[in-house]
Amino acid sequence: MSETSARTHLTIDQMLNNARARLHRLDARETAAAVADGALLVDIRPQWQRATEGAIPGALLIERNHLEWRLDPTSGASIPEATDHDVTVVVVCSEGYTSSLAAASLQDLGLHRATDLIGGFHAWRAARLPVAPGS
């Protein structure tokens, strides 16, 4: 038996469930309140998706492939808002799947207050919270 076949692998559903078990996920109204209290709202959707669906005014735009580098306060590529590991970060994607995995990854970096928006941008829009039209 090869070393690879002897290892146990997670399915994406197991991986997602593990990530979400660590998060205190927020609904759209809770997210808006957290942002009003100073949390960073980080939209990780690619530009084409924001152009199609719309955007959340005031959200930081950091596409998924740059997220950890931009929010790790010890990274030479961090954004000014990434001041320390106590910053509250709420990650938003389109429907709330990728954002859960991304928030768990940020927790792995020590950003212990990282979480995500349940239902993603679609839930934000459905809650009739402010949305800027896409281009």
C-alpha cells in the first residue's frame, strides 16, 4: 500500500464542516452590526463576480488568493488595517462557502476573531442591506 493511499483524506464537506465548527458565523444583520463596531468586512469574491452581483459599500476588496498575505499583521504584504491578531474580520464570498474556509485559514494565522457571513453576499442583499451595483 502506498503512503498516499494509507492516509485518510477529508471530503470537501468534511473540510467545510470542520472549518465552520471553529467559527462564530454571523448573519447579515449581525455582520452589519459588527462592521459598525469596527470589524473589517473583507469581500474575497473575484472582480468578475462583484461586477455581476454587486458590491458591499465600504468592504475591503481582497481576492481569495491574496487574503492571508494581506491580513497577516506579520506579513510584509499586509494592508494597513491588519494591525494585530485581535482585529475582527468578517469574510464574505458569494454564498458563504469559500468564506468559511478562508476565515478558518485566517484563524490558523492567529486571527482568532476571523469569521464569515452566513449566506455570503446573497444573504446581505436579501437582508436589504446597502449594495452598490456591479459594473
